[in-house]
Amino acid sequence: MPRSLRSRLLWSYILVLLAALLMVAVALFGFAGISDARLLPSLERLSAISRTNQRELLQLWGTGAGGEELQGLLFNTAEQANVRILVVDTDAEEIVFDTATEDNWVGDPLTGVERPQTLVLANVGRGSIFGTFIHTNGSRWLVFAEPNPALGRGLIFYAQPEPTAGEFFNEFFLRPLVFAGALALLLAVLLAAVIARSVARPLGTMAVAAEAVARGDYDQRVPQEGPDEVQRVAGSFNSMAAQVKATQQAQRDLVANVSHDLKTPLTAITGWSQALLDGAADAPEERQRAARTIHDEANRMARLVNELLDLARLESGQLQIAKRRVDLSEIMADVYRSMLPQARAREIDLHLDTPAPLTVMGDSDRLIQIFTNLANNALTHTPTGGTVKLVTRAVDGWIEGIVTDTGPGLPEEELPRIFERFYRLEKSRARGEDGRGAGLGLAIVNELVTAHGGHVQVSSEVGRGTAFMVRLPMQSNQREILPSTPPDH
């Protein structure tokens, strides 16, 4: 099997050409076998020889030549034209002269000439006799004779073996087919070279670029040229390379950020534990402070590790979602109650707006995790005196859970990437004012919402606040009883 694209295209074209030529050859051969057309060239040739030879005979006879000279002309014409000349006595209907020295037919009958009804010869007289003659020995001959009053009872027949279908095909069709095949093969080679070049060159460019990406050069891009399919592959490659670059950068950022987030609590834990070991924190209040710091920083590390584990399980599909019928309004109320102490401590007005029970199929623990993450994010980035709202409602076959805040908002260019895996916003926003944010919460929220068959959207305006809207499928049995309210952004 050819390995290169050029050789495969070339062999494909050759096989197609051979198949086409074979079908044409079979059709022409069949035509030659069943059609009387194969007899026409030979009969026309015999007609031309007859006219020329009889004219020469009459001219020779007019000079007073004898029988031997006339027979010599017949023998000479038969040899030069490669035909058999027979003189037939029309009264006796038998051959009286034959130019063939071997298998001489003198004395044999020459009757029953079968004239092809579908053939018309040009420049022949009405009394001309032509067609197929079958000799008593079974051989088939084409004969032509044109009566001439000057010859009296004699009728001169010019004969040659009837051409077979194979002979006719070889003489009239084989050479054109060979020429056409050679020309088509040349065109096929050129076409294969052009097409292979138009396909192989961009593919080769992509192969080189892919090898560079494998070596870590993620800035590789390939031109979108060639056939549409190759252009689509090039576009997909460029998109893949951009995504790989973004992912690699995000992973490097993640490692740097997580290393920093782990280093800070580890430093605090190491310092205070060392102080306890060295006896530097002997006073009760110092020991209490050390224990509280170690406890808080250990909890901070545990939260970070749990977030990393959750994200890893979600990305690998290993996190199990135990769906059952739950009331999203009740879920939001639970989140409200758990976030209320934090809101009061920060002097933030936390509102709950859940007008009616709204049932969805979901994992209550994971739904609480989703909205707790969003609510905590909103409280973290809302200044003192601001407002955070938790809202549930039914809209157009969906159940929406909305968390809004009156914080500083997000730049528009950040919004398309805010839910990307490993993507980290500008550090002051991502970490929050207390520096405790790990930057993984929104990625986890997006994965959990997707696992519930929903989607999450964000809208924000710098200086006015941010709104996160989680849309989950509504249960069919409540679609008829719940009104559809327009979105309130």
C-alpha cells in the first residue's frame, strides 16, 4: 500500500483511468462484434480498388492487350493491394479465375452474397454486389463487384477475409485508446502532484507545528490554506494550540497561586508551633493565640485542598451527583441563614427573596455548595454598607437562583474567562480583601451547575456590582402551576 499522499492519489487516478478505459474498450468491442459498421471500411477499400483496377483493365484492353497481360494486371493488383481477385461466369455462377495460387477456387460457386442492409457505400453503381460471402470451406469473405458491360459475362470480385471484431477493434480503436490513456495518465500525474502539494504542504506545516507544540512551543500557528477540509483542520489546530497555551499558562498560574496560598498558612503554623516548642509563648493568652492561629490556618489549608480535590473529581467525572427532588427556595434559605452572621459582621445588608417552593432535581449538598460559594464571593467583595441579594424564581421552564452584590464589579474583558479552569482574576479581586481566596470557587460552581444539567451566567458593571444567575431545569409537574416571570436584572 503506498504510504505518501501523492502516490496514493496517483494510484487512485490510475485505477480509475484503467477502469474507465476497460469499460470503454468492452463497449467498443461489443459494438464491433454486433454492428455491421466494422465491414464498412473494408468494403469501401474494395470498392476503391475495384474502380481503379477496372479502369486500368479497360485502358489495357483498349491497347489491344491479350488475356495473359490482363491476367498479369489482376495478379499484380492482388499482390499490391493484398486482396483476392475472382472472375465469375455470371451464367454458370462459378469462379473461372482466381489470383490465389494456393487453395484455388476455380470451379467453385460464388453465390449468396449477404449484403448488409444497414450499410450504404458511396460512389457505387446500382448493380454493385457487395457483402459477405461464405465459401464452401466455411471461411467468410467480404467481396465487391461492379458489373461492366465491356466484360461481357465476366464479373470481377475483389475479396478479402471478413474482419473479426478483434481485428476491427485493434485497427480502429486500440491506438486511440492507448493514446487517450497515456494522455490521461500524464494529466493524472500532474493533477495528483498539484492536489498532493495543496494538501501535503499545509499538512506538513501542521506536522512541524505539532512537533513544536509537543516540545513546549505553544505559540505555533499554521496558515489556513488548501482545501476546505484542510483549512478546517488548520483552524482546529490553531484553536487547540491557543487552548493548550492558555491551559498551560493557567496551570502555571495555579501552581504559583496554590504554592503561595499554601506557603502563607504553613509559615504561620510553623512559626507559632515553633514558638510553642521553644517556650516563647508561655503566657496563656499567647498559647491561646497560637492555637487559634494554627487552627484557622489548618482550616484554610483544608478548604484549599478540598477545593482542589473537588475540581479534580469534577474534571475527571469521578464526583457523584446524587439527584433527588429538592426545593431550591429552601436551599437558598439555608444559604441565607449560614451567611447571615458573616454579613452582619461585615455590616452588609443580606436579603432573601424566595416567593414560592421551586422544585428541581439535584444534590442538595452540592446545590448548597454552589450558592454558598457565590454568596461568600459576593460578601467578600461587597464593601461595608453594601447589599447582597439571594433570589429564586421560575422563568420560561427554568428555575433560577440569583446572587447579586453591590461590589466594585468586574471589567468586561474578564467576564468571558471567569469560569475557566485554572483561570485567576486580577489578584486583588480574586483573593478578596482578606487575601484568603484561592481562585477556584467559580470553576467549581460552573462544573457543579453543568453536572446538574444547567448553566451559570454572570453580568457585571464596574462600580455598580455583579450578578451570578444559575439556571436549572424546572420539573414538569410544576410548569403548569408556576407563572413565568420576566428576568429582573
